[in-house]
Amino acid sequence: MPMLNIRRYINMADLYFWAKDWFWSEYFWLPPTTSWADLQRNGTTFYPNASDMFIPIPMAFGLFVIRLLWERYTSWLSIWLNCC
């Protein structure tokens, strides 16, 4: 049975954290005088979070399914009326 190369996994973890830090760099995404800490919610300002999408995304999926069902079961009507 081959031995696990622990050094490889440590390097992959380092690579992951480096890529994450690079992607979310304040220098890349924000103006020079702004940091991520400035974008936290407090009593006077409101900034959206990713968790705000928990309701709209399932609702959009539900509307999409309703549209598919509507088009599937009402297309015979447009053919029957010979309009479209």
C-alpha cells in the first residue's frame, strides 16, 4: 500500500489559501481607501450579503418551472387558434 504524501496536501492547502487571498484582495476589488471591514453592516448602512440570495434564487427556479409548464400545456391553444 503506497504511503500518503502529506507534503503534497500541505502544498495544496497553501495553494488554496493563496488563491483565495489573491481573489478576494482588497487591492483588486475595492477603491484605495476602502477595506472589507468598511463594508460590514451596522446601524446606519446596509450592504447586501450572499445570504440575501437564499429566497430569490429558489423563487426564480420556481417561476422558471411554472413558465415551462405553462408553455408546455398551453402551446396547443396557440396551434388550435392558429395565431402565433
